[in-house]
Amino acid sequence: MAWKASLSTSLNELRLVFSPTNPNSTGVISFLDREYSLIKALNPRLPILVRDGAADTRPRIAARFGLGQEASYDLTNATSSDVTNALHALVDKAAASEEAASTSAGARFLKPDIV
């Protein structure tokens, strides 16, 4: 639960794409019914784009995070808990990317050892 409150610190944008008529998207629809209002209440400034597409649209979740990086997961035939796990994985990926960027930036400014 705590990680849901920190989405806006990890992600710059969250996108959910699905087809409202395709049975492959039932997990995404269920996730939106159960979790959207809580996630939006905890992260009011995080842009959450919910896009419904044509009947042949493949459901997916995508996120944009630090330095313009993006990641996405295919959610075809996923359950609501699979969508939650994919969102958690995106947050972890964003945190790892941020950590790698700060580590490499810090390495550039280290002073050399003087012997």
C-alpha cells in the first residue's frame, strides 16, 4: 500500500490502454474499478492516462520516468492482481533507473585519490 502513495515520486506519467469490449482486457477494467480512485487520491499530481481503444487493442500498462525513459508491460488476459504487479514492477524499474543515474552522476564528480 505504501508504494502506491509514492507513485508520483517515481513516475512522471502512467498510461493504461485497453479495449472495453475485448475479454482480454477484463483484468485492466477490474483494476481500474478497484484501484483508480485510491491511486489518484494518493497521487493527485500524477498524470494517469486511461485510454480505451478499438476491439483489437492489446491491453498494456506503460510508465514514463526519469530522463524520458519508458517501460511497458503487455496485460493480455491479465487479472487485476497481475496489473497491480505490473505497476509495482514499473515503480521498481523507475527506482532502479533513478538510482543508476544518480550513481553514475556521482561517479563523475568524485575526486581522484592522491597518493
